Amino acid sequence: MLVNAMNITASVFINDDESGLHHDFEVWLEKLAPEKPHAQYRHNGYEDNADAHLKRTIMGREVVVAITDGKLDFGTWEQIFYYELDGKRDKHALIKIIGE
């Protein structure tokens, strides 16, 4: 199964669904690509979201997960997450199941 974020400022990734980790991702990403000051980015103009584009590149665009007997092959704590990094967008994801 392929799951793909269909927005340039969104990410799809696999990790643990734990609130502390979610917070840690936000803090870590903000250190790597801080939203402000907007003037630090050449991309910013019409929309001030260059940081979201950079964060998406770090977090990834898509995931691929094998399916066995109709169930996703995950590790114990793994889940798929959709992460919109700009916050202003409608959410879109492409899900394709390939195979039998």
C-alpha cells in the first residue's frame, strides 16, 4: 500500500502515536526550519510558508507498507501519520493498494 501526501506542505510518515513524540517533532522541526522571521527565506512572498516546504522535505512525502492477509505489516507501535505543516490547506492523501 502506498500512502502519499497530495500537498506540497504536508508529510506522511510512520512512527509511534505518543504525545511527547509529537511535541518533540514540532520542536525539532521548528529548530531546523523556524517559521519566523519570514524574511529569512527567499520563497516567502505571496505566502509565508517556506518553512513548511523545508519541514516536509525532512519528514517525507510518502510511505509504503506491505499487507499480509488483509492487514498492514506494522511493528508494535507503528502507525501512519498525515502531518500538515502549513495549517492553511485542505487535507488530501492518495492511497493505492497494489497487488492481489
